[in-house]
Amino acid sequence: MNLENTKAQMRKGVLEYCILSILANNDAYASDIINELKDARMIVVEGTLYPLLTRQKNSGLLSYRWEESQQGPPRKYYTLTEKGKSFLAELDNSWQDLITAVSSINRKRTHSEI
């Protein structure tokens, strides 16, 4: 089994959650989202991000607005909607449940290795 492929699949699984978490702090332009993901070592390219943003927008989790830019064409800023905030709260709970479950399994593995 390919370790890098498995790690990439794990990152993809939480990428949408991370995008919503980023937008919970502030509205953001796609490049800002990519930079924040990269800073967190969740490497992603625009070709991956834009379809996710579109899917989240079409699901009513995000909205966007255009703002003029000093450095070129207008920029699309994404905003978490009320539905997106509620969905993110549910994901927060699910994430905590997942952490608890994986930690429990890992503790059992650690104890059996002793």
C-alpha cells in the first residue's frame, strides 16, 4: 500500500471541514484559503479547492461577494452562511467523536504492544 496515497486520502476527507473552519474565522478569498491550508500543511491546489467551494456554495453552506482589488481584477470572497455555521457545528461534534474513537483504538494497540 502506498503511504503517500493514504495520507492524501486522509487529507481529502477533512478538507471540506477545514475550509468551513477557516471561513468561520473570517471571509476569505480563495488564495487566502489555500495559504492557510498550506500553513497548516494541508497542501492543496486551486484545481482541488474551487470544486469544493462550488459544491459547498451549491449546498447553501457558503455564499460569496465580489470586491474590487488594488492588484488586478475583482476578487470573490467566500462567507459562511447560517446553514454553513450549523453544519460546521455538527462537523465539530463528529470530529470530536472521531478523535475519541481513533484514540481509543490507538490506546488499545499501544497497550497490546507492551
